[in-house]
Amino acid sequence: MAMNRAYVAQEPTREAVEAMPGAVLLEFGAPWCPHCQAAEPLVDHALSQRDDVAHLRIEDGRGRRLGRSFGVKLWPTYVLLRDGVEYGRTVRPRSLREVEALFDDAEA
């Protein structure tokens, strides 16, 4: 599956996200966030090695329910779901290894 470079225009509901089959990486952040911008190439590289993971970049912030339902407090937060169940997460990754570990842990 292709990685998603743009933030989704309208955030999906928690129910819609949990109904997505297979592996889905939810990315919560904002396009202007320097931490998000720094992590973007790491995540893009990790996803380029995996064609089995759907990717949703979700702009988070005040009044956004999906991020709150996942307990997001810092950006970027990455939540990996498999068939609607959370298998792992990482917050503000600083290395490619941190991002890859998210996928490795989910497969273990």
C-alpha cells in the first residue's frame, strides 16, 4: 500500500478505524509541527519497505476526538492497529530503528 503524505481532510471515527482490516498505522500530528516534520522521513522510509500497512496521517488538535480516544498527548504519535486492535505505538521517534521496532514488536 502507498504511504500517505497528506493529512486526511476529515478525521475518521474510532469505529471506522477499528473496522479497517489488516495493519493500519495511524499518525497523529500537524503539518506545521517540527517534531512531526523530523519524524516524517523516518516513517516514510520504514513504510516504503512494507506494502502490507495502510497509513493515515491525521491532523490532531483541540476538538479532535480520534486523537483523544487514543490518549494522544504529544506529536507525532504513531499507533499501529491490526484488524482494529492496537498492537503498538511510538511517540516522537528519533531514529529509524524506533519506527522499525514498532512493526517488529507487532509481529512478535
